[in-house]
Amino acid sequence: MNTKTMEGLVGARTNMNLLNVPLRVYKEARQKGDTGTMERAMGFVDDYSGKAEEYAAKADEGMKEEAEEAREKAKSEREKTIQKRDTVEISEDACPDRDNPDNSPLKEEAVKAEPMIYMKTGKAEQKQSDSGTYISVSV
């Protein structure tokens, strides 16, 4: 949790709790008919409620910042994942003759290799050669 969010929530809650005291004093003064005490108590109520609203706004701002940070973190994680997926490493054994790639033994082996068929399970099998059997149909 963001510090600003935590401070806003705690501050708003505290000021709402502090608001109860002058409100109780106001109610008691109203029963007695003491308008001077009622006005002073309502002044405190206004102060505490104003501070509670300020802290609530601070908490909202902190939550927006947290959401933005979470979006940025998710974006950077996606970028890292994409970069890992797209990175290809070629070892020295894969291309021994970099200066002359046309004489590469890999190219010759690729031309001589038999065609492969890959099954759904991921296994590779040699392509079966034609047996030479033909079927002729006439009408």
C-alpha cells in the first residue's frame, strides 16, 4: 500500500472519530439552550470534517498513483516477457564459418536431411517414402 494512501485513510478515519466529540458537545449545548457553546462546537465539527475530506482526497490521490505504478509494472513485465520470448541465441557450434556462410556444413546437412513430420504430441517422425504401389481406376 502506498504511503500516501495509508496516510489519507488513517487521517480521514481519525478526524471522523474526533468529530464525534464536538458533535456531542453541540447536542448537549442545544438541550441547555447555550448558543455560544453550540457555535464553538460547530466550528470544531467543521474543522474536523474539512480535515477528513482533505485526507480522503489524499487517499484517492494515493490510490490513483498506486494504480498507475501497477500499470507501469505490468507493462514492463510484459515487455520483459516479450523480449525473452523473442531473444534467439546462436552458439559458436551452430555457425563455425561465419566469414563464409555458403560453405557451412549446416547448409549441406540441411539439404541432405530427410523430410520430417511432426505429430500433435511433438514427436518427429521420418516421412515415409512412397512404396511404388499405384491404384488405377477406370470407368
